Amino acid sequence: MSGKPMGTMAINASLPKKASVVIVGGGIQGLCCAFYLTTFGIKDILVLDAGYWQGGASGRNGTLIRPGFGGPEWTELFKLSCDEWSRLSRKLGENVMFTKRGYSMIAERAETAAMLERAADVHRDLGVHSYFVSREELPRHLPAINHRRVAATLHLPDGGVAPHHAAMKGLRAACERNGVQVFYRTAVTAFDRTGGRASAVYVGQYRIDAGTVVVAAGGQNLQLADLAGTKLDGYSMRIEAMALEPIRPLIKPALALIDSLAYFHQTSRGEIVGGTEVPERPRMSLATDLPVMAATAKVYLDMFPQLAEVRVLRHWAGMIHVSSDFGPLLGEHPDLKDLWFSAGWSYGFAGAPGAGLLLAKAIATGDIDSRMRPFAIDRFDRGKPVAEAGIVLAKN
Ligand SMILES: Cc1cc2nc3c(=O)[nH]c(=O)nc-3n(C[C@H](O)[C@H](O)[C@H](O)COP(=O)(O)OP(=O)(O)OC[C@H]3O[C@@H](n4cnc5c(N)ncnc54)[C@H](O)[C@@H]3O)c2cc1C
């Protein structure tokens, strides 16, 4: 056994004694994996989550979704995921409220504009619809933006947003309808490694035999990897976001300001929701910080001066786990058979349906899709990190 079985935890009497697949983490990654596994005919799937419903990053994010990034690896994976987002309501039989309001990648510096030129070539080669918004068209595309700061705008009309409450509710309902058992407030505390494989998980003293274990524990992925006696690349980091009070429609597309490391959009209720990345001392805390709020407010005002009088409505933080190249860690762990990860997610809301589909296909059929292969867990040991310039994340 690896990890410490704990004796004091209250155990839900209806927990099963075995499952074909145990998924550790009931955020959007875990639920997507569970849902797509059911579409491959897998039965007896169990999702265990330590926290409360939507308590992880999947209930705390900006909800922005895009099909294209700077490089081919991210673009291929996220194009698949964005395509899945547009089919998800139909597949789940639940309305996830994905709206294609478009997504604009904005450069403020000449070097970043050049990166967007290369990104547009990647998009064209991979069948992602994107186009540059000219200086003349910009006032119509983003009337309120401070045009003087914008060096280039690459627009992806198929991107958009989906409120996390709708997506999570839809996924959970479809999972449960397809027979998946989902338990919150149920932490996995240890793994059994008998026979060189992940053969069981423990919830306190309670043992659950598993055919396959998938870890999708967000900001806690590294702790789970430790409990399983394995190692995972990367570190946990906090991200903060902020909502401004509702105002008349001002910004239609979702936005990534690549140089300001910021992302935001205006919700259908009129709130401006987003955040910016401020490098800080790593810590596992969901407390919000005034400096981050001030930095976000500065980006809002630099780009949209009309927001000067608008009040802050809410401000919150979430934990994510990021890998050294910021790309996801997807697949079976090279050191322990039957232990899979969907980890390292910085854009894990946008990427969830695509990752869930590919992971489920790999577990159910053994076929590792070419869109998943670059994000293999051992890529750093092989000297094959995935370079990506089209993200808005600061290295700690
Ligand atoms: C402020 C903010 C803004 C963001 N904006 C965006 C965005 O606009 N677009 C985008 O694509 N992404 C965004 N992200 C990132 C995105 O939210 C995450 O990448 C994504 O939610 C990760 O999903 P997950 O299911 O892996 O993790 P989570 O949703 O965090 O779920 C992990 C779950 O694992 C559970 N868990 C932990 N330990 C255990 C254990 N021992 N046993 C059982 N369960 C356990 C936790 O309780 C948790 O519910 C943002 C994140 C934040 C915080």
C-alpha cells in the first residue's frame, strides 16, 4: 500500500467495494472522462471527490473556451475540445449553454503580433477558423477597447464561453443517468500497488478494488501522485479572478491579452469576468489578495478606460496544477500500470471534453490518439516539452 489509510473518516455506506474505473476528482476533467467512458460502453465507473460539489477550479474559472493557440500541439487538442463543446449539449441531453461569441487573441507588442502571424498559419493548416481584425475594423469589433494599445487582434469565431454551473450540472446529470456513481466529500487517502499496478484505492480504511484508476485532482494532483508512490512534473498554483458589476453590453468576444497575461469576457448578465497573472510565492490558499485585484483592475482600465467607474462585485481564487511547459499531463503513468492522469491543466475547462474523449478512448481501446501523445507524462524525461506561446500564464 502507498499513502496512509486513515481510520477516522466517515464512510458513505453506499460506496461500492470495487469498480472497473475509479476516477479521483469530480471536477470537469473527472466528469468528462467518466462521461466519455460510458460512451465507449464501460460500466461500473466510480467518481470520488474530496471536496464539495463544484468546489475545485472547475467551479471557479473564467469559463473561456478557444480552439486555437500558438503551436500545433495545443491547437490540435483544443480544436477537438472546442468541437466537442459545440456538440456537448446534444451528447449529454443537457444544456451546457456553450455560446460561440468568438475569442480574440490580442497582442500589444510587435513580437507578440509576429507570434500571432505564426499562430494564424498553424490554425489554417489545422482547419481552425481564425482571421486578423484590421486596425480599421477594430472599432466595430471591440468598440470600447483602447485601440492605441493593440498591435494585432487574431479572432477565432468558434471560441466562446460556457457557464461552469451549466456545464458541471449537465455532465454530472448525464454521468449519473449513464450509471456512473459520483461521491463528493469522499477523499482518496491511499493506493494499493500490488502486482506493480494501481489495484485499489482507499477512502480511509475502506478499500475499493479498481481495474483502472484515473487521477484528475486539479490543484491536488501532486499529492495524489505522491500517495500513489509516483512522481508528477509541475507545481500547484493559485489563480484569482474578479467580476465587475453588470453593465450594458460592452465586449462581445472572449479576450486573451497575451502581453498583459489577462483574460476576460462579459457574461450574458453583463458582468465583466476575468483575471490576470501576478507571479507570487507558491502557497495552497484560496484567500484573495489586494495586489492581484489591483493588477487586474489596472489591466481592465488600461484596455477599457470606460470601466473606471464600475465597481468590483466578487473576487475569488482557485488552485490549479501546472506542468513545467504549462501543457496537460495526459495518459498512463510510466511507473505504475493502470494509473492514469488528467493533470497539469491550466486551460482545463476549455480542454476537458477533448481530453475526456481521448483519455476514455485510450483506456477503453488502448488507442493513444496522436492529439494526446505529445502531452504524455514522461515527455520531460525524454527531453520533449511542448512549446506554446499563445497562453496567458506567468511562470512562478
Ligand atoms: C480563477 C481561474 C480562472 C480560470 N479560467 C479558465 C478559463 O477561462 N478557461 C479554462 O479553460 N480554464 C480556466 N481555468 C483553469 C480550469 O479551471 C482548470 O484547469 C480546470 O477546472 C481543471 O479541472 P480539474 O477537474 O482537473 O480540477 P478541479 O476542478 O480542481 O477538480 C479536482 C477535484 O479533485 C478533488 N480532489 C482533490 N484531492 C482529492 C482526493 N484526495 N480524493 C478525491 N478527490 C480529490 C477536489 O476536491 C476537486 O474537486 C481557470 C482556473 C482558475 C482558478
